[in-house]
Amino acid sequence: MKRNVLITGASRGLGEAIAREFWKTGAHVLLTARGLGALEALRNELGERVSLFAADLSASGAPEQIAAWAFETVPYVDVLVNNAAITGPIGKFWLNDEAAWEETMRVNLLSPAALMRAVIPRMTRGGAIINLSGGGATAPRANFSAYAAAKTALVLLSENIAVEAAGMDVRVNCIAPGVMNTELLRDVVRADAGDVGEEFAKVERMIADGKTMDPSIPARLCVYLASDAARGITGRLISAQWDPWTRLHEFAGELQPSDVYTLRRIVPKDRDKDWETT
Ligand SMILES: NC(=O)c1ccc[n+]([C@@H]2O[C@H](COP(=O)([O-])OP(=O)(O)OC[C@H]3O[C@@H](n4cnc5c(N)ncnc54)[C@H](OP(=O)(O)O)[C@@H]3O)[C@@H](O)[C@H]2O)c1
């Protein structure tokens, strides 16, 4: 069965790599971003099985337009990859521009949510959703509060929907792709070093040393999570860099009833502390 894969933010960076990896599997890729020129260049290179739609996810109504176009183009969407995101305002939360903060929540959280809302009820032959998480979802990312808050919310939203959609054979996972040398990362070193804080020098060094993640690796994780092998895996946040994801299906029986690869509250006993009897 030829699968139809809808990918946001496919014009460059990780989204482009995800498009290439799914395309290699024989899938029809439905690609969206604001920049039609870059999408057209990718279609010209790949040739067949590529459809394009330009949309701005900061505009309300855009996710619904993307979904309407997708279902005009193909009868089923088998895979949705919510990849598009922006860095948003950098600097202390209380100094951030409020409109920019809200725009970040829209692009990084509300629009992916709206796309899931539009697509899931029509995943009538089952499906897989992969949402891009990342820095700030599992620990503070000071000076990137909008980005971090949106990405954390996306992880818990995904886990909720994974439970709600389990009976529909629709699985929902997030991935943490690792630090990649893309425009999004370069936003950090283009910003004011004082606003960025500690992360500035770290990112500068990673870029200079070439110690960043090759986007084709997290792209292959997306393909894996959408594959039949990964059918038993849902509601998880998987790291492309740190988790043994190529073999994750071998552990699915243990993984699913557990809270492994999820966001949970840490209590004193998790840190070998006993605050109840002392
Ligand atoms: N790079 C990293 O180190 C890193 C680390 C962890 C997680 N991630 C996550 O990985 C994903 C991909 O990031 P990336 O590094 O590949 O970033 P990127 O190179 O900046 O690409 C972002 C993509 O999103 C699209 N986009 C941005 N704003 C949009 C909007 N308003 N409406 C529609 N599309 C929009 C861009 O296309 P247009 O500009 O043409 O619209 C582009 O295709 C993101 O979810 C990011 O949070 C990245």
C-alpha cells in the first residue's frame, strides 16, 4: 500500500530530510511551508509522488486549509509529521514581545494541534502522527520560554491523544531530534548573546566544531515510528540521539504499560531521598 505522508515545515532543515526519507520508502509526500520556491525546488528534484501547498501556520485557519488541500489531493493521510516550528522571542519571559510569544504558541503548539484535530477523524485506515519536540521540553531552556512551553505542551498533548486514539489504530509520538545545524539553530547565534545567555557559546562551539546531528538520522526515526514495526509504540517522546530506537519494537511489550519515555513528576524517592520519615 502506498502511504500518504503530510509534512509541515518541509522546505528546509529537518522537514526536508523527513520528506526525502519518506519519499525513499515509496510514499506520496504532501509538503507544506510558507516558502513555495524551496518546496518547488524539492519537487523538481524528487519528481513524482510530491504535492505542495504554501501556508503560514501563524495564521488561524491555515491548518484547516492544509488539511482540506491534503484530502482533496489524496483519499487518506496515513502519516502526519508536525515539524514546522519557530524559535520565537529570545530573552527573559517578562521582556518578550507578547505578540511574538503568542505567535510562537500558535505555530509550535496550536497549529500542530489543529492539524491533528482535522486529520485524526479521517485516519480511517489507521495512522501515525509524529510531533517534533526538542530543547526545553524536558528541562528548563532559559530565555526561550515560548518555544519551551509550546514543545512541552505538545509532548503531553501527544500522550493524551495517543490514549484517546488508541482504539482507532492511530498512534501519536514525539521525537527529540538532537541539535541540528539548521536555520532554527542559527537563530540562536544570530541573536544578542546577552539575551540568549549560556546557550550562546555552547551553540557557537557546536556549529564551529561540526558537532551537530545529521538531520537524516531523526528523519529515519520518523520513518521508523510510522512503520508497521513500530505499531505497538505510542504516546512516547523518543530521542533520535540517545534512545535505541532502531530496536524499540523489541521492547514494545514492556514499554507500553510503563512510563518510560514520558514526562512525569520526579519525587524525592526517585532521587534516593526519604523526606517522609526524616
Ligand atoms: N535545529 C535543531 O537543533 C532542533 C532541535 C530540536 C528540535 N527541533 C525541531 O525540529 C523541527 C524542524 O526544525 P529545523 O531545525 O529544521 O528548523 P528550520 O530549518 O528553521 O525549518 C523550519 C521549517 O518550518 C517552516 N516554518 C517556519 N515558520 C512557519 C510558519 N509560520 N508557517 C509554516 N511553516 C513555517 C519553515 O519554512 P518557511 O520558512 O518556508 O515557512 C521551515 O520549512 C522544529 O519543530 C524544531 O523545533 C530542531
